Amino acid sequence: MMAGDVASGRSGSELRAWIERSAAGDQGAFAALYDATSAVVFGLALRILSDRSEAEEVATDVFLQVWRDAARYDPARGSAIAWLLLLTRSRAIDRLRSRKTARQAERSLEFAESVGVRCCLRAEWLGRQYNNYSQARARSP
């Protein structure tokens, strides 16, 4: 079974027509496109991300992009469902990359904080040593 068949049994030409009408600002066509394809878009995002809330965000982002960029859809380059799933895949992979970047940044921050704490403790210790040395030197004749 093809992805086009999964999209609520709609034909590729029907999906394409809804995209074209969405490009012209037809909210009804956009709603029909959403109703016919949102489960497939969400399913792919969920499969890639394994996180329901992130998959919902990605699906929302995809449909916002479709609304904004529907005029960019080129039927000569592929079917409507392929275009939607390509957008979904790209957004989901971007989300995975941002997760990785966020984890790396968190680890870097934790490292910087631990180094900072160690530096502060070392500076405090050196300050005490200097004070002890200064006091001992002041007491000696």
C-alpha cells in the first residue's frame, strides 16, 4: 500500500488540487488536505522522533509550512503525499539534530559550571594560602 492510499483513500490528484487551492488561500481546501493527510504526517513524525508531543509540533510545523509555501509545490517533482512526507521527514530530522545540539550544549554547560566551580574553589584556596602567608610574614621579624 502506497502513502497516497494511506492518506484517507484520497487520490493524488485530489491532494494536488487541495494544495493548489491552498496556495490561492482557500481555507476549505487546506482543511480538507489536513483532514486527509494529518494522520500520515503525524505517524511519520512519531516514527522518527519517538515522542508524541514533538511529533505533534512537527506535524503542526509541516502544515504551517504547507499553508505558507503551497505555491512551491511542483507536481512534476513528485506526488502531493511525497511532498508532505518529505517536509515531515526534514522537519523531524531537524528536530533530532536540535535535540543532539541541546544535549551537547547542556553537557558543555555542566562541564563549564564544574570547571568554574573548581576554579572558584581553587581561587578561594589560593586566596586563603596567600592570606596565611601574608599574615605569617607580617608576624616574622
